[in-house]
Amino acid sequence: MMFSEFLEFIKSNDGVPSSAPDMNPNPASEIIGAAIPRIDGPQKTTGRALYASDYNFPNMVYAAPVRATIASGKIRRIDSGAAEKMPGVLLVLHHDNVMPLYRNASGGRNSESRPPFEDDTVSYWGQYVAAVIAETFEQAQAAAAAVRVDYDTDKFNVATSLNDSLPDEGQPGGPRVMSHRGNTESAFASAPVKIDEIYTTPVETHNPMEMHATVAVWDGKKYTLYESSQGVMNHQNVLSQVLGEPKENVEVISRFIGSGFGGKLFPWPQSAIAAAAARKLNRPVKFTVNRKAMFSNVGHRPRTQQRLRLGATADGKLVSLQQDYRNHTSYGDDFRENCGEATPFLYSTANLKVTSALVRRNVGTPTPMRGPGAVPGLFALESAMDELAIKLKKDPVELRLSLDTLTDEEKNKPFSSRHLKECLQLGAEKFGWSRRTPEVGSMRKGDVILGWGVACASWGAGRGVSEAAVSLRSDGTARVSSGTQDIGTGTYTVMAQAVSDKTGIPIESIRVVLGDSSLPPGPTSGGSTATATILPSVIDAVNAAMRIVLNVAASAKNSPFAGKDVASLTMSGGRVHLKDQPPQSGVPFQEILRQANLASANGDGKSGGLGADPKARDFSMHSFGAQFVEVEWDPGIAKLRVSRVVSVIDGGRIINKRTATNQIAGAIVMGVGMGLFEQTIYDPRNGHPINDNFADYIVPTVADSPEIDVHFLDIPDPIMGEYGARGIGEIGLAGVAPAITAAVYHATGVRVRDLPVRIEDLLAAHIS
Ligand code: MOS
């Protein structure tokens, strides 16, 4: 989903007035910004952390899907006779015997609008057409292979070229104007320097370490779903509609997640299938999605095709910017990859137009993947900018600096905090950019040719509504909870940091509870908005809990502060003390609680989204960054590798230096994958994603990983709320691929406009 759509999604209950305490960023503290190791690290490294498929229950049985072997058509007949007679088989579930599963229309978001087994239609290879449930995993798999499905096969289309003729403007899938100002056509026509090129990005498949899985338990009244979900609240909301149950009868648990990259934002069909089977059999059901099925049944980043037209004056003023893009979507759903996410505001230009269109293919429904829209969009825009710099004989850093703006020219509002210029300047310094010689192939290191490239990064900043609860306990510990989840980014840790920062209770005495939809509703981990969303509600809750402690201190008759005005008291360093005295003069909060015979002081917290925040109305909120890349090209053996990346990120205040650096470093490795390796290939004979495994779908290994140098400007955003943190989950990937292809051009003279860069592209240049 596009970022703007994501904002709508997180704002869907945005009526809560912003009650977040103090929206001015606080000064630095010892805890906020520190490089604190993940508090859940020991559980993960010792194997005590339970991921979805780690849950086992007495009497549990296993589901294995039967997946379509055609890409388009109708199911004529499902013959499950042989499978049903096989050992251990309990049920073959399909359209005719599945209990009603419904669509959802009352809020929340499902990945596919169509529930599993809704009818006899097949619109992509691998689609679930039935599921076998058996006593063991092996029995289920064997029986699934024995289910015979006859189809009436239709013509299908998995073509990579998206040059289809389009429906008219305004019709579904037809061209839609996403942003427009000035007169692009005439400005482009009269521009002395022009770039007009088409850029494509392939289908990419999310490949988190942990694959999707559901363990569904039905207790006769209520479902408990153990999931790998980036949004337990959304999952509960959607599955309650799909299963036709009130929300309180569906609990979703996701304590630990082996990442998601967007692929786990919304429920996929295995969840409803497992739940339906659990209810029918009255036994817990485990449904694990295997690596092959990850390529067809749980979303992907759609293919994009983008025409970029830039018009400039001879001295490098950008007079016209046009981006016309298409992305593929499925037959079931309209998924728009918002390739123009960053285009309207990244550079100053008076004339700009972005249009978007959808082209249907027989593939599963696409879903957001890290930096959806912006990441493929910036590949095109930043590649075109590099080409423009070359045409103008301008340094690509200089060109970008000269086009920087502190006003969002689309919205006509100032940015809340934009330091793209500083990102470019610091990055150039750390990278050693001034030593670059611009001629192709002019920089050598022994046998290899070095290429240096640069690109800018951007990603939106958002904050939604959130609730949290904090207990300050009489044993001196604290507990903080919220119905959010930690996809591996560090949410457990930053929540503990906020409580520690406000109370002075040491991190190791703070227990964080999340990943359960029965907790106070917290945010989806998506759009890089979770940290900015959750922390204000945690702080609201911790303030409420501390107020209770202070009230008790001032009122309990055996309290050392009995009779004092509560307004004269405060809590810091874990102690209650007079505001005009140091913390050491006071009393540990747990003693106040114990003296009053209280187990804990419990505070509930709530915070509002940017949409309801009057301060946010007048600003445009985005993160920025600059990526500097070095490639080594060895023409003798046709070997290309990314050797060095310097990434400078303007993501507002950084809450945890260690987890943040890890986010950006991981994104850069992913960017190497996007630049050089990743592409899902559909077999033109049958629509099967043929490279649906780790031998054929290449992701970077340690050996492919460059030397990585990450810097944060660490400038608090005055609008984003407590601490001034924006998000950093996605920005790190933006700009990496175009910086790589710019570096490849600098080394080889070959401009790659169709990702990924293939050795064949580079060989061809040397042959000719
Ligand atoms: Mo992100 S693509 O919203 O996980």
C-alpha cells in the first residue's frame, strides 16, 4: 500500500485527541539514544523465544495446502477420495465443505479481499484450492499430493512488459493523476536539457527468516491464533470478520517475529484455513507456509515500469519532472505501488506531474514491501537524476544540493525537519567523495575498476493512535504492555527505554509485554511508524502511574511525604522526592507502595495520531537520507560487487543507536539484493514462480555484503511527538539500488535501467 494509504490505515481511528503529554522533543537523556542491546536478545539466542510455528498443543494436527497448478481457470472437480483414505487424514477442506468464511468490510485490512475457497475461480499459480488436515505433518503433505484437482484452464498472463493498453482515465486501473502542478508538457518541450527514459523493477519476494505460520486453537467458544503478524490488532479485527465472530472471540498472539518486511502486515489465507479446520475438528491446527509457498501465497513487491522525464536548464535548474508509472496487480485486488511517494517534494521544480496505472497479471495479490512505492520510485527518479547530472556535466551531489528545498512544493508547507543537504554533505565527507574523478572507468584499485555512485532517500513519517499500560510494582520493577508487536526491529527495547527514561527504573527491571491482541490496542508495525506511535502512549501511561505513586506518597499516613502538597513531589531516579531536592534525598517508589499495601500503581495511556494533532497540520513530515556506494568491477573475470556503502539518515531523534544502526545496515544489504540479485520469475508456460527457493532466488550472503558505515543526523523532529523520533525501518533501503546502478555506470559506462544488474548487461558492453 502506498504510504499515504498507510497513513489513512493507521489513522482509521484517529478521533482520539492527542493526549500525548509534551509534544516538544525532550533534551537528550542517558537512555534515549543509547546503544542498548535488545532486551529480548537472550531469549532469542537461547531458543526460549517462541515464534508462531513453535507453539504445540495436545492433540494438535497439521494442515498442508493443495495449491493450484494453473494460473487461471475454474476448478471443475476436486477428487479427495484417495487422500481421505490415507493414514492419519482427518479432513480435506475445500470450497464445498469449508464453513462460511467471509470478506471484511468493517475496518482493518486483509491481504486478499477474497477469503480462501470462496468459489471455484483460480487466478494465480499456487493459489490454495484445498487443504488436508492430518495427524502428522508428513501425513498431511503426502495426502495433499494425492488430492486430484481437475481444472477448466483459461488463458493467463504473467508477462513482464507492462505495455498493455490501459482503460480510460478514471476507469479502474486506468491512469490516475497522483500529483500535478504547473505545466509539465510545455516546460519539458522547451527545456534545453532532457532525460526521457523507462526504468523497471522486477517482482521481489519478501523472504524473512521466519516463514508465515498459524497455529489455531478453538476452545468451543473462542479462537486463539498464534501468528507471525506485523499487526496483532488488525489481524484480530480482520479474522473476526472473516470467521464471523465478535472480536472478543478471536485472540491473536505474536510474541516473537522473525521479521516481515511488510509481508506480514495483513492476514494471509493460511490463517483462516487453520482457524476453520480447528473449529471443524475441534483440535488445534498448525499450518506452516513453506519457502516455496512464500513466493506465491503471501504477497510480493509488484513489478513496476516507470517513464521519467526531466527537463532542465543548461545550468541545472529542474524545470519539469514527469513520472508515469505502472505496476502489476492481481485479478482479485487493486494494489497500487505508490512509485511517486517521494517525487512531488524531493527536489524543487515548478512543473511536476505523476501518474499511475495498474495492469493485471495472474499473480497473487501484491503487498507492501519495505519502503513500498518510494523504493522502486526512487530507483527511477534517482537514476534519472544521475543521468541528468552526467548530461549537465555536473557532480551528482552538487546537482542535488542545488535542487534542495525546505518547502514541500506539493503541499505548500514547510517540512517539519528536513536535512537532506546535511545528509549529502556528511555522506560526501565520510565517503571521500571529493576524490572522485567523473570519467567512466577512471578510478582503479589494482585490477579492479571502482565506481562511485550516490542517491537520495526519502520516506514518510507518520504517527497513529495507540494505547499502553504501565504498572510500577512494589518489588521495584515495572511492567509495560501494549497490543503491538516487535518484528525484530527493537520495539521491546524502545518501550523499556521510554519507561526507564521517565522513571529512572533500570532497563533490566522493566518487563515489556506485547504481541497479544487482548492488550490495550497498540500500533501495527508498518510504514516505519511504530516507534513514533507507541512511545507517546507509553509515556502517557507511565505519567499516569507516577501520578498515582505521588498521590499515595502525599496522602498515605505512614508516608515520609504525608501532608505534603502533591505538586511539590516528583519521581526521578526511581525515587519519590521533593522537586527542589535531589533524587537521593527521596524514597524508592516501591517503598511508598509497600507502606501503603499496594501491589502496584497502574497507569493507562493513550495517544493520538498526527491527523488529530493541530501542530502537524502546517507541516510536511518526512525522513531523508543519502546513500553513497562503491562498486568494484573486475572486467577480466566479469565480477561485480558492492564494496562500500556510506549511509546518512535524517530520521529525527534516534531512540536506540544500536537497533537503529542495525535497521539501516540490514536495509543496505537488502538494497544490494535489490540492485544485483533479487527477482521473482514467473514461468511463461504455466505462471509458476519458478525460482521459488533460495538456490534460484538470490539474496545477498555475508560474502556479498559491503563494508557499511551508517550515520544518523539525530536531529529531533519537533512535530513527531515525544523525543522527536521519526521512523527508520524503511528509509535505509531507499536510494541504495540507484546509487549502485550509478556506481556501475561510473565503473563500466553501462546504464542499467532494468533491475537487477546482470553480469550479461555488463558483458554486452564490453563485447560491443
Ligand atoms: Mo512496512 S512495508 O509497512 O512493513
